[in-house]
Amino acid sequence: MIPLEQFLAALHGRGVDFVIIGGVAAQAHGSARVTQDLDICYSRTRDNIARLVRALTPFAPYLRGASRGLPFQWSAATVQAGLNFTLTTTIGDLDLLGEVTGGGGFAQLAQHSVEVEAFGFETRIISLPWLIHVKRAAGRPKDLEVIAELEALEEEIRRAKR
Amino acid sequence: MDNGTGPRLLREARHRAAQSQRELAQAASTAQSVVGRIEAGLTSPTLATLEALVSAAGFELQTVLVPKRRADPVITLYKRDVDRTLLRENLRRTVEERWRMHAALHAQGVALQRAMKKARARKTP
């Protein structure tokens, strides 16, 4: 898995606007499931894309699973022209999402996020109810077990508050 | 809105605005005890009160409608097998501790995979 401390330092260091979603967000909420890659939803503003590209350049992002030598160039123009990218980097696998099925883009996700403190940074992660909503909206059979755990987690959090 | 959402939103708005409870209360022309009681979950604020307090911290409170969750029989079945003891253990940890624990587990998994690969290579004549 991508070393979060190093990755968060890079993104926060450049002031990138992003929300952590997917398995790593689930872990932050208390999930016991292991995940291999990090999913983030990033703001698609021109300035933010420029910051994102600068932050990740030291980690040489490349299309995951693609053969070497493709005319892929990690640049603001590439990110601007695309939307969602599944990438491999020198420190681990990373999915960059401009939009999430059922969850919208950064602006909408940011409204459904919570700030958590870790490694000396305040980082936005998708809220647990919205993560469940997004997983349900995606409608993928492989997510059903994940949703079950997240809903159980929600119940446990409620139980602990009583 | 559940009972924890109002306090959490108010606390987050105040922290992001780098305000003390007193400073926020002054900006909202109210008493510090009002802010303190809401954040502590001792008082349930009306939506209008929460909007006013969040606004005094420089934010806008937006409410959205989300589809009601329908019971899914498959999810309900899976839920029976979730090991809740692990979840309860995790909930006692901080977010950073949870992430560090998962990173350590992942590293162990990778090390095991490498060891298995080496062992298989040794067995191959």
C-alpha cells in the first residue's frame, strides 16, 4: 500500500484539494479490510490540477497495467484532458478520480466529508454514510460484503455513542 | 440529522476558522456557553441556530437530500458474518493508529508473498 504519511505530506505540501475515498477511507472509519491502493477524488480546477501534478511528479506516475513506452506524459494537460486515472507510482498504486459514480465530483464529496488528523495533517475523508451511499450507488457485486461491514461499523459507532 | 452531526459540524467549522468557543460566540452575538453546550451534545440546536453559528465561523450550512437506504437481503446476510470484535478494536484506535496498523499488515502480507515465491522457486527443479 502507498505510504500514506509520505503521500499526504506531498499533497498537503502543495496545497492540493482532495478527499480520500474507497478502502483507505473505510480504514480510517474503522474497517478491518486490507486494501492495496489509495483512491482520492481531486478538485478539477486548473490551479488544483497544476498543484496535483507538481505534488506527484517526484513519484513518476504511470498508467497502471500499461506497457512501458506508451506516449503517456504526467502533466497538467494530461490530467485536464482526462478524468479518472488508475496509476502506479514509485511509492505505490493510486487511483485519481475526478468524479465518483453516485458521489459526484470534489465539490459534492467535500460536502460529505469529515476532516481527520493523522501524521500531522488535517485530511478530508469521505464520511461513512456517504461512502456507503457511493458503494451502494456503484452497484458492484464485489462491494456487497464491503457495504455489510461498513453498515455494521455504522451500527457499532452508534452503539458506542449510547 | 442525528444527534452527533450538529456538534461535529459546529466543532469542525470552528476549528477550520481557528476560533475559540468564545470568539465564535462573540461573532455570533451569543454566549460561549451556548457554543459549548452544543459542541458537548448537551443541547440540540435548531437548524437556524446551527446555520447562524456556522455562518459566524465563515461557512455556509448546506443540506442535501439523499436517497433513503433500502434493506438489501444480500447485505443483511453478509452483515451477520462481520467480525464486530475487530471493528470495536479499531474504533478504540485513532485514525493514524488504524492506518499504521493496516500499513504494517500489508507489509507483512507482501513479505509473506515474497517468501512463498522464493520457496516455490527453490522447489522447481
